[in-house]
Amino acid sequence: MRENLPIVCNPEDWDCIQKVLHGDFNSFEQLMNRYQGLVYSQAIKAFRNETEAEDFTQDIFLKAFESLSTFQGRSQFSTWLFVIARNEIIRRYRKEHPEVAGLDVLLLAENEKEKKSEISSEQETKLLKQESYEKIRKLVESLPELYRKPIALHYFENMSYKEISKKLNLKMNTLKSYIFRGKEIMRDWLNKEENEKQE
């Protein structure tokens, strides 16, 4: 006879899950608010496109909702959700590139996305991936406050646009324009630094 394994899931998450399974669908929104940043951070690394990442995040939570009855609490809910997101990223890339299999999928997907990026996105990728964490933080801290706060929340705390909009009391379009402008400023600084090195 199989031994019953203990519940290791965070009690607050487990309570929300049980409520959802008993018909309290509003409790699922609490889980979304809690872990939206986790899924979005995976998506933005894989797709390098904010709109695609936001759509992907919604898709993953829909999949999680549909499969919630299969979650038995033998791991953290965040871990379970992370695996769903990772597997879906791999599935989508394999669909586009059926010749690729195994652990190389995620690395190749990331490289492919970078190759197809526009120059501005390549500069942003370089800024966020090649430079030291400390240098990135100093660049962000040098931004005007208008742009610094939303960018810091987005990249350093993995908050979604929706979460930042609510926290800073900003309209979504205004928030996106602030983040876009802030990234433009950092790209300009990076370009200037590279040009000075070449002179």
C-alpha cells in the first residue's frame, strides 16, 4: 500500500487552492497576483517580447487553473507552476524547431530570439545579461525617478505591469511609456560608453 506523503505546499497557497477546488474562483486571483512575476520573468527571458510574455503568462495561469485538481501539495505551488511554464516554453520552441530536442531547447530558443531581435533589443539584452548586476543597478538608479521606480520593480522584483500599475497608481499606457523611455535612456548610455571605448 502506498504511503501517504505529507503536504509540503505553503499553507496560504494550499488554502487558496482548496477554496478554488470548492468553487471559490476568486481565490485563484490571489495565486495569480502572488506568482505572476515568477511566470512573467521566465517568459520575458524566453521570448524577449513584453506583449508575448504577458500573453504567455495568462496562458500558463489558465493551464494551471484547468489542472489544479491534479496538484496534491507534494511540492510548492510555485515549483509546480514553474514546471508548467518551463514545459510550455520547450513545447512551443520544439513546435517551431522539431529538429531540436533535449536540454538544448531553452538555450537555442534564447539564442534564436536574440538573433531575431532588433538592434535596440539586442542592446537591452546585452545590458541586462552581460553587464554586472551592480552596474545594471547603478544605471537604473541614475535614471530620473519617473522612470527609475517602474523599471526597478519590473526587472529587480519581477513584478508584472499590472502589479506595478496598481502599486504606483499609474495607467497601463503611462506605465509602459515610462518603462520604454527608461530603457531608451539606458541604451543610449550603453551606446555612448561603447563608442567611447572604440575611440
